[in-house]
Amino acid sequence: MNVDELIAKMERHCAEVLGEHGGRNMAALARHSHRIAAAGDRPTGRCRLGGAALLDPGTPWPEADGIPLSLLAVLDVDALAG
């Protein structure tokens, strides 16, 4: 399913559940994103959503404009490279 088909399916579902007006408003809130999915049968043990960061002791936490960033996921990029 390509992105346009997925968006159309989501819009139809929102309209069915919330009615035409509410469904259109809800569907308008959707944003493009990335899907994280298992790539194989061998987990690396270093990819996960949330949890503690894998930073060396003493490494400062990253910030943007003085505000600490939120950790969303830990990804083993060596495993992703393949």
C-alpha cells in the first residue's frame, strides 16, 4: 500500500467513525512519519522504544534551545546498515 492509498484509507475510516465533518478534521491532523519494524529474525538487543539512553558516563544530555530532548527510540545503526 503506498502513502496515498494509506491516507485515503485513514480518511475513509475517520469519516465512518466520526462523521463527515469530524472525520475530515481528524484526518487533517495526520502527519507523515516513519514506521519502525523488525527487519529480520535476529534481534540485536540494542533497539527499543523509550528507556535509558546508551550514553557513555559523563556524556551531556542533548538539548535544543536549552531544553533537554526527549528520547523516543534507541536504534542499533550497525544492525540497520544492512
